[in-house]
Amino acid sequence: MEFSGVTLWMAIGFVFAAYSVIGNDSIQTLGTFLASNKERFKWYTLWGAASLAMIFTLLYGWYFYNGDIAYERLTQIPFQEIQWYHAMAPVVLLLLTRIGIPVSTTFLVLSAFATTVVLEKVLVKSIVGYGVAAFSAYFIWIIISRYIDEKTKLNPENIKRWRVAQWITSGWLFFAWLQHDMANIAVFLPRQLTFGDLIVVMVVTVGLLGYIFYRQGGKIQDVVLDKQGTRYVRSATFINVIYACILYIFKELNDLPMSTTWVFVGLLAGRELAIAKNMVDYKFEYVFPIIAKDFGKMMLGLGVSVAIVLLIHYYIVPNGLYPITITIGQ
């Protein structure tokens, strides 16, 4: 590998984090893109479009942030020698992803590195993000669902326009999301990467992204598919724009990481409640079990994250339970 002095645990942590973060969190940004385009385009066409956005985001961050692909999201979490317990977090995330649980990758991965004070700040920012997304989506969709029937069949010309809009906004949203969640992968790497390092990161992340598209998002895609109208191109476009705007606002707020999963679940919750309020045949008793299920999964991820923090800070570190460091690069 190109990384200077890369250790075994650094390599394992990076690969598992890349797969887990892309597999779990990318559905937030690419789920509606997949759902509304999979019948019209081959998986590798969609993968190619997403890969261009991925490569652009990595290059942009590396060039304009002095080799930092995390967009300065890790300024309060300095680089440290990777140990086995750091790599444990993305492995747990991978297991939860495989059974379709949309937990927060930010809490699960960064909890192994951050102090309890930093993690508390990240939690507060994520809670605020959930609330802002839920209220924003609720009031916006109260208006949208009254005046626009997202299920109405569009004429071919309008479908083309909306599809172009959806592809553009999907790229914008993917870019905005990566500016937040790339920190969950980059935390295993030096904060400033060489160009060779960057190429390795691109190859790994683009390859894993292809696998996710090949599997049509995997089981985690159900979080998107069980919501009203997410397969429709207009719905997907509206979701993209609102979600991207919220992520941009919180990126500019401060340099702390945050859980984009919480923001996404909050957005879908507010949207579902608004649709239920305006639709005759879609009642609140149908919505609350869906919202409660997603919220419960978020709490499960938070609980696991807290357990990891307590295990590391109060048992592993005090007792010096470290492995022999194995260097596999120069």
C-alpha cells in the first residue's frame, strides 16, 4: 500500500470502515437515486455517475484542504496509532449493516477515537440535526403534498426534466454527504495524504461503491423503500434538495462531525407525518410504527457506540490491552 508506515490494524480499520460507511450511510444519499432509476438504467451506469461524484469530492477535499479528505471534520480528533479496538467499531457496523439496521456510522466509528467530551458534542449536534430535518421536512411537505401529487404520472417531456434535475441534485447531495461522512473513513488515516495515498483511497472506495450498486443497495435499502413515494423521480428530487441544504448548513456551523443518519431519518419522519396529515388513505397509525422502528434502530446504534466508548476508556486503555504493532508498509 502507499500509506507511509501503514500498520495492519490501520489497513483493516480503513477497509472495514470504507465498506461499512459506504454500505450503511450511502443509502441516505443514493437510496432514492437507486429506487427511482433502477428500472431504467443498468447498475453500472448508476455506479459510474456516483463514482464521478466520489472522485470529485475526494480530489476537491485533498486539494483545497491541504491533503485532508475529511474536510477538517477531524480537527478535534487528532490522529493516533491504530489499535485492534479501533478496528472493532467498523466491524460491528458491518454486522449491523448486513442485517439492515441504519445505525449512525459517526457514533459507531468515531466513538473508538473521540473523548467522551467530543462525543457528547457530536451527539448534541446530531440531535439538533434530527429535529431541524424533521420540522423542515414536515412543513415543506405539508405544502408540497397539498398542491403536488408526487404520484401523478408525468408526460415524457416532464419526466426527462425531472430526471435531469434528480441526477444533478443527487450528485450535489452525495458531495454534501461525503463532506461529512468521509471523516468516518479518514479517521484511520494520516490527516494529510500524499497523492499516492489519495489514489489508493479512490480505488478502494469506488470499488466498494460498485459492489453496493451491484447489490441494489442491499437490505439497508428497505429504509428508503418502505416510505411513501420514494421511488418517484419528483419525490427523490425534493428529498435530495432539502437534505443537501440541511447538510450544508450544519457543515458551515462548526468543524464537528455529526450523524448524517440521524438527519436523514428525521427528514423521512417529518415527510411521512406531513403526507399522512394530507392523505385520506394514509393514516397516522401506519406512520408511527415506521418512524418508531427507524428511531429504535438509531438508539441501538447509539447504545452500541456508548458501550464501545466505555469499554475502551474504562477497561482496555487502563489495563493496557494492546496488541503487537505490525508494520506492512514503508
